[in-house]
Amino acid sequence: MILAAILAANAAPLAHELGVGVGVGYQGGDTVVAGGLGGDVAYRLGVGDHLQVHARVGPRLYLAPVLEADLGVGWRVPFGRGWSLTAGIEGAAMFGGVVRRVAADRIDPVLGAPWAVRVFVDPIEYRSGPFVLRTLGLAVGVGVDDPGGSLALGVHLFEVGFVGGG
Amino acid sequence: MLVLFLACVTPEAPLTDEAIGAAVDVAAGVDSDRLLTSIGIMVAAHATEEPVIVEPWGLPHRHLAGTERLVDLYAELGLAAEVEETDEDGWLAKNVIVELPGTSAPDEVVLLTAHHDVWFTGADDNSSGVAVLLEAARLFSATEHARTIRIVSFDHEEVGLLGSLRYYRDHADDDHVAVVNMDAVSFALHDPGTQSAPTGFTLPDVADFAVALSNAPAERPARMAAQLAGELPHPLKVQVALGADDNLYPGTGDFHRSDHSAAWTAGIPGVFFSDTTNFRSPYYHTEDDRIGTIDPAFGRSVAEEVIALVYALASETQPVGEQP
């Protein structure tokens, strides 16, 4: 809805980007532990020169296999010929192989897919023609539905994207 | 609406007050002096045996004297232990088995396991677990339980889970409804900064708790463990991890480092108790793993917990994942 309003108000040019990458995702605390290393498929929608929405999904392997799904919005800041950084906020959920933790005063496990809110920064983006390379992206946040409190991390080692106009 | 949904899927407490009371009554019989004495006897027995240096670890391994002494200790309790031998690939393994038949579901077996082979003379790892087996045998032999309780001490855990892998292979047709395994259950420290954890896991800073790890089919037994821990005569601090799939933690080896791994691989619901060994103990797999490092009060609480859990599992007759 917000995005639609922005689009309507600004009629900004759109850029669609599809990418693949490798990253680490983790959410862990007193009640859940999940995450690991794995590949990603990402879609990004650029709105104008600065606004960027992304959706990313990928398996994570360390404990039991888990699927991480991220959805976020960021602000892109160009700082040189072809170079830019993007920072914003995203939600990250873990589906599948989540290790639950219980204790004597908390015998009922947290159910459902744990999810977290994270702030992220992609500090190094380089665009050359239709191609985009990102590396060393970092996301840090907290679990939303974990009463014990949990730390959520994402490290996007690299991502290669292909941009098409809209 | 979301709150309503969550309320609908929140699982029930796994044990009734009556079941907790019955299990705790049995656990109240744990005698900490007997536990410590049993550890001492096993350590002394191991010390009489000339060790074999086993590569690639390069550590002195012992098992035969402990096997014989364990059979004697069961006999002193009036229990006939069966020694199940397998000799394969140059490794003679002697698993020691005591069976306490169930009353109404004798074909359904609840396993209580530990290993009796050691590096050096192994007080915590794992004479402490063997001592709990003995105490459990003493207490369970004086009780009635619906299911059969089979108490198994595995050989050659330290050299690759050989005894347990052979046991689960050779007993594949038995109806194992659940297994509770112990490995190193009597070492604790009480100062901040004494506990570390595997990568990705957080644990309390003070090394005075036990961990209980389960595979997915053992979620309810693991929650039973959490429920019982606070009700024991000497409550136990326990960190319980519920498995994410049938064969928990394939991506890291830390949680497969004892005989429960062979049970999990066989698809049997299993809960593993440990003091976390090298994540807290400086004596792990050294000659200093001696009787003087044992924490008797902590060991007693673990014994109460394990015995209460096994008794609760053996007193039921519905599938372990279902509420009675």
C-alpha cells in the first residue's frame, strides 16, 4: 500500500533486479536456535534513484536445514561512479529446522516460524551496465516472537544481480 | 486472532500431577553416597587394567575390567546382567544389559543407557553415568512399571560408538519406544565464566546445569524432562533442546558425540543428558578426570532427573509422543 502510494505520487521509474548470492542467517536465544550458511535467490525493486524493496529466500545449513525468507526496504545512496550503499530495515523468518528450547519454568516451546526485525546495510554495491555486485552485507536485529529474547544476524557474503528496466 | 491461534497450538504440559508425583517418589530414593561409591569402584576397576593406546587419539583406553566389575555390581543388587559380545573389525565389544520386565506392556522397551569404556580411568566420563545406571537398576527393580526398562551399558563409545551401533543394529526388531542416554553427568562448576557453548548456541554462564538434547520424535520426553526438573527432591537446572527433525543437528557434530546418536539414526525417540564435558571441564579426556572432581550434589540431581524421566516413560502405555 505504501509502495503503491509512493509509485502513484512520484511515478518514479522502476528497476527490477534478480540476483543470486551466498549468505549466513542466524536467529538464536533462550527459546529458539536456527540458521547456517547457504545460497540465496533475491528480487529487488528499485523505485527511482533511492528507494529499494527486496525479497530474498535461501536455505541455511548448520543445525537442521532451515529456509530463511527476508523482506525489506532500504534507501540507496550513490557515492561514486557506479558505487553505492543501501541501508534499511527487513523482516527475516526461519522455516523448517528450528531447534526449540524449553526449561523447567518454560516447558512449552515457541511454535511457528521464528522471525526477527533487522536493520541492514549493504555497504559495497557496484553497478556496471545491467550487472550489480554486492558484498559484505550485514543485518543485525532481534527476534520478535521469542519471549526469551534472541539475536538475529545476517551476513551476505556476496550477491550478483541483473537489472532490467520497468 | 493471532493470540487465539497461538493458544490453540500451545501444547499441553506432558505430565499430569499424578504422574509427576509417582516419578518423583521413585527418584527420591536416589542415594548420593551410593552414586559416589559406584563411581569410585568403577574408577578403581579401570585402574587395574593395562590400557591400550588407541589411535588417532593417542589416549589410553580401558574397558574390560570395568565390564567385569559392572556385572559384579549388578549381582550385588541381586540382578543378573547379560554381557552381549560382538567381535568385529578387531574390536571386541561387551555391552552389559539388565532387563526389568514391564507389567502390562512388556514388549515395549524404555532404554536407559550410558557407556562404561573410558579414556584413562574416566570418573565423570563416564563412570558417573554408569553409577546412575546402577542406582536406576536398584530403584526400578523394586517398582512396577508398565513397560520393560532395559538398562544398557555400552562398550567402546569412546572409539566410535561401536557398542551402541552394534546394539541398535542387532536389536532392530525390538520395540524401543524411547531411550535416555547419559554421558558425563557429574561435573559442575559454580563460578561465572565457567561455561562455554557450541557455536550458535547460548548457555548460562555458570556451569551448574545439565543439558538434555532430543531428536524430534522425543519432543514430548524432552518436555517431560523440563517439567520434572523443577519437581525433583533436589531440583536440577537443565537446558533442554528439542530436535528440529528426526536426526537432529546434521550440520554440527557436537550433538552426536555419544551413544544416543546411534539411537537417533535408528529413528528411536531419544533424550541425551550430559554436563557438556569439554564445554566446561578442564579434565575432559585427561588423567585428571578423577573422583575428586565429581560434584556429588549435581550428580544426585541428574540421577533423580533421569530416573524420574525413565520411570514416567515406563509407566505410560500410549506412544511417547501422545498425551495419556
